[in-house]
Amino acid sequence: MVKKAKAATAKTTITESSAQKWMKDAKPRQTLFCKNIPGFHLIKTKTGASWRYRYHDQDSNQRSFTIARFNQMSPAQAATAALDWRVNGTDVFHERQEQYDQRKEAERLSKARQLGLYLETVYTQHQSKKRDGKQAISRIRNGFAEWLGRDMDSLTRADVVAWQAKREAEGKAHTTNTRAYGAVKTLLNHAVKNELLKVNPLEKVFLERPASTDRTRELAAKREAARRLLTQDEIQAIHRGLMTLDEEVRQQRRNSRKHGKPYLPDLDEVIYPYWLHPFTLVAMYTGLRPGDIYTLTWHELNLSFKRLVKVPNKTKDHPNPAKIAMPLPEPLIRALTIWWQQQGEPATGYVFPSERTSGAMDTKAHDNPWRKVKRLGGLPDELAFYSLRHNFISQLVSDGVPLLSVAQLVGHKSAEMIERHYGHLCPMIAANAIQAFSQKMEPVKDEYLTVDFKIKQGGEI
């Protein structure tokens, strides 16, 4: 960069009083030149006068640049600006055009860097190639609504702190916040890769450990209370609600076919008229998270080998992701075989595809029908769909399955979380194990009696 010379304090022959006197008699477009600074002059306008600087540009073309209106700048200030340009040989028009171009480019980049615009265009296209891309887009769109109009380059630690505080006040779990924040940081890394950002502004910004408040403690207690075995009555109520919902769907279809839509398929001919029934059975028999069921494919759910193999969405972006691998129980195989046949025996694609797009359904699609199942089955409103996962884990733990095996079956890489949240189901297992161990350590009864008898008689052993 060329360092500009600093102009000396300008001394102009145009004074405030001489300018005022000249302006009274001057006609529009008439000029008053300074005798000390070549090119510096005052020009009469219809509404007053303006300070100007006349010079020749790099192509020897004569240019006149307006410095300011007469009443906006004193003679000395205007003269100093003109002298500065002259001393440095500045092509004022070229410099101002560059500044204008830079400003417009900055505005263009700022608009292109708008989080919401990037999310809905470039990043949505990028995520469309991934099986759970729709979930990632939804997580950012719903979790960062207040950031969507922001220039991504303007995001700071303060924004993250405010976002986390707001989410915790709303009762969002720390793990939920971590997943959402991870999703938006991944988007920012993608913008860096596309050279829209030089660096990820939040690269070294991490969430704080959640503050312990009465609200967070209350929510934590509720979450812990939800991690339990379902009663047999509750399980039967779920089945009852699902079957009743199926019959309601069938009845609605009968009415539609009877009143002007005979072309619709007859749902009385199928076992599962509605996707929620087999969807719920998958959750019940495998403990999969709802999000993982939405992205479950027929390749991952291999009915021929009666086996499920899937990388959970939560860990798929990790360097060493967890993997769920489990044999499928016979009741679930029968149910999914029926569902597969109803779907036309597809070789690929989602197990529960969207009827409209054939892609993955929205991760909240089960919310409303699940509420209806609870109502039809006589279940409490607070029973979450996620309770099926809790029940799966709780049942395995209470049945004495090793905690590491349970962790692997449900997509965890270690038993730490299982032990922390479900360990209360283990005491009886430990007591039973100790009892069984002690029985194995006892001597044969007859030999014991013989030894005991010899000791009492003082005999040799």
C-alpha cells in the first residue's frame, strides 16, 4: 500500500466573508477559484454554492469533484481536502468508485452470508444428498430462528451465550442444545469450505455447562422419572390405541370411497392402514430413537437376515461413530414383512417414506397421531413416544443384560450413560448374582458334614 503524504494546513484565498459577498451577485454555474490551491473553487448553484476540486485524471481527462455544500464545510476544511488530493495526486473519482464498488461488494457478500439464505439455498442442496439432511436443516431452522437474518460472519460468542441462556430457560435439554449448536457450526464450516467465510466465527466458541436452576432441576427430575419400565397395562393400552386408530383410519377411507372417491385404495384389504402402527412397533422392539426410525432404510433393516444395522444420526458425523447391530425379534419381523409387502416389496428406500415426496418424513410427524393413540388407549398425556426407548433399555437392564451390551444395542459407545440413568434397576440383579456365586463356592454337602463331624470328635482330617 502506498503511503499518502500528509498535506500542510491549507491557506485559501477564499474566506467566509469573501465567499458570502461573492455569492450575493454570482449567477448559477459561476465559479470563484482559490489562487493558492490549483483546482480548488466555489461554484454557484440554484440554492447556494458548493466546494469543488478540478483536476486531470490518469487519462488526462478533466474532472470536477464536489467536496461539500458551502454551508456544510468551512473554507479551510474544504481547502485542506483539496490540497490533500493534489499533494498525493489522487484520482478522486477513481478512488470513490473503488470505495463504492467495495461497499457494494461488501453488501453483496453480507447478503450472501445471511444465515437463512445460505441455509435455504446452498446448504439445503448440500444436505439433500444425505439421508438425514432434512433433519439437520429443520434443526437449524427451528433452533436458530433469531439468527436467520444475520450475516454469518457477524456471529459472536455473545450470541451463543444469549442463545444458550434462552434455550435453557425454555427447558431444552443440554444434549438437545448441543446437537442444534453442532448442526449450525457444521453449516458454518461448510460456508468456509465454499469460501464464503474466511473462518468459522464460532470455531472456538463452545457451549457452557448448563446452569443448575430450579427449572433445570425440575426438568431433569422429570426426565429421570421417565426412564422406567412400562407396565403391562400401559403396553396393552398402546396396542389397543394403535388398533383403534387403525380402525378410525379405515372408517375414514370407507366414507371417502363412498362419497365421491371410489378410486382410493380399500384399506380394509390391508393389515396396517396407517404407518404409525409399524413405526411404533419398531420403536417398541428395538429402542431406536424416533429420528433414527424416520431415516431407517430397507438396506439397514434386512428382513432376509433378520438383522438391523444402523449408524445413529447423533454420531454419524463423529470420526468414530457408534453402530447399532441387533437381531430382530420374530414379532417385529412378522409385522415389518407385512408392511414391506404393503409397500410393494421395495429393495431400497426408506422404511417409512413420506407419501408426498418419498423422502424422509418430518421428525415431528408422529406427534399428533401419538397423542391420539394415547387418548384412544386411555394412556396419560405425559407418556412420551420416547418412553418406548426408555422401556427397551430398562427391560434389558432389569433382565441382567450387561450394561455395555445394552449400550451397544441402543447406539452408545460406552456404558457410562446407561449406568448413570438406568443403574437404579441393577441392585436386585447384583444381589441375585452374588447369591448364585456364593452357591457355586459352597462345598459338597456330604463332604462338609464329614469334615465337621471329624472336627467335633477331635479326629485327624
